[in-house]
Amino acid sequence: MTDRAGESVGRCFYSAPPIERTRAIAADLAEKVLSQLPPDDRLVLLSIDGEQLQVKDVAEMTGWSESKVKSPGVSCTPPNAPGG
């Protein structure tokens, strides 16, 4: 009994979905989650976590304070990460 893709697991046959399908599902889910955010929060999140911009640069771009840009409700970047 193994759980590797394409091998038997008990009496069932497990086949991992193609990577393209997995990526499409993940992208769709991310889009749904991002669409629920207010536009300014979405911009900040995508700028820091997606574009890897520095907090200082995003603060200047948005007119927000650096502490607001770094608030846990806005970014998923861990506090000790570069730019966080």
C-alpha cells in the first residue's frame, strides 16, 4: 500500500490531478478570495506578496502609513520577512 500518485492505496487507485488542473483550481480560488477584499487592501496585498515591493514603497504609493501597510489584516507576509 502506497500513497504515491498512480499507485494502489488499499483497493482504490489514486491518480493525482494534472499539475495544470491543480494550478487552475488554485488560481481560481485565489481570485475568489482576492475579489472579496476591498480594492485598497487587494492592491497592498498584491504589491507586497505578489510583486515583492517594500513596505516603504507601498506606503508611499498608497499614502498609508507603513504600520497600516504592515497590519495583519492586509498582508500575508510574515513580520520578519524582507519588506515586512
